[in-house]
Amino acid sequence: MDGQTAWNVIPYPMPDTKGITVLKTSIEDRLVMNIYFPPGHEPESKTPVIVNPQVFKKNEELQQFGRSVMSFDYEVSWAHLMAAQGWVVLKCESTAPSKSIEETLRFVQENHKNLGVNPDKVGFWTVSSNPQGVIGFLSYGPDELKPMIACSTFLSP
């Protein structure tokens, strides 16, 4: 990383990211999602989904970092890497992070046909302090949403 901080672009060669599409959407402004679609993604497909939740509230991010964590080069490059591998990636920020995983999964359930994703193949990819939100959801979240989860990856929890 040429001596830069961990919040810069991931430190190894990226695959070609040409053709990745990013859609920004929100649910009543309390949950904002950037959705990264792989190149050539078709709405009729049933692509697996990777959810990248945050445990910071939106206003805490701004106070601590001066901008949204979702805009960090590090976060964007990980989303590009996963989308280049063929997954749909949902990066989320919320005013209520304890409920954001539940809201995100319900969004995937309700919109899976339009998004072209498989609601039964959802994975979590989280880093730093964010795994605690996923672990809390897996422990105490609504039982009817848990069968959607196919895997979880925690980096430096």
C-alpha cells in the first residue's frame, strides 16, 4: 500500500472492474444502501448476495471520520473485488445499525426478483468492529430470516 493507511485501496491487484454497476437506494433515509452489481448482471438471475453491514450510526461516522465509511477507498475496493467475482454486494449505513441487518434482509426478500438475487444465498462480509453486529443478529435476530444466511466472513474482528 505504499506506506498509506489501511483505509486506502486493498493492497493487492484488482481484477477488471469495468462493467460494475452501483445503485444507491434508501429505506426512509434510516438505511442507505449502495448495491454493487457484477458486470453483465441480469435481473432474471439468482446471484448470491454479500451484505457488508456497519455498526456505526451515520452521524457517528461523520463525527469520527469526517465522511461516510461507505466512501472509503478500502470499502469501495472490497465491494468492487466481490462484484468482479460475480456477487451482488450490499453496503449499508444506518441511523439504527442494530436493526439494519434485519431491514436489509427484508429488503432482499421483498426485492429479490427485481435485484436478480437469490434470497437464500446471503453472506456477510464484515471487518473490524462490524462483526459484533452480525454475531448479535445471528444470536438474537428474527428466526425467520436466519435461513437466508449461507455464510459469514469476519476480517480482523
